[in-house]
Amino acid sequence: MRPATSGPTLTRPAEPHGNYHLGRADVATMEDYVEKVLAVPAQFTVPHNILGTPALTLPLAMHSTGLPIGIQLGAALEQAMPWAGLVPPLHVSR
């Protein structure tokens, strides 16, 4: 199954910088971090991160808080593949 062509990046408006870190009092283990910090807001991005599927998040609009609202592009980027066949001048294959 292919990832959705596009969709929201987060399930809610972005939070201020600094909310996602391992030093939080409510985070004791990495499992806690995923469950307590990332599970709700990042439920659309975690599958791409785990599976390694192509995804790109771009700002689409601004929320009233002044933080961006993003849209995630996956399959559209994979289908376009503008990089297919390109090899940089300095590459291990050369």
C-alpha cells in the first residue's frame, strides 16, 4: 500500500519550539517519549519515519498562534522522482 498523496503533518496546531525533548518530567523511557509526546501530534509522520517512505512536510498556512500548519507529501514526491538517475560528481560509484 502506498502512502497518501497528501495529508496533514500534525493532528493539531504546532506547539512552540522546545516541547519535544527527552528531558521532560513525564518522559522516563523512549517508549514514554513516543507514547506521551509523539503519539497524538505526530501520528501521521511516525509511520513514514519508521518505514523510511518518502515524505516531505511544507508549510501550508499559518495558525492564529503564529505557528505554521504543515501538509505532508509522500506518494506524489515518490512518483515524481526528480532525482532518479542523478549521481553527484563526487560519488562512491565513480
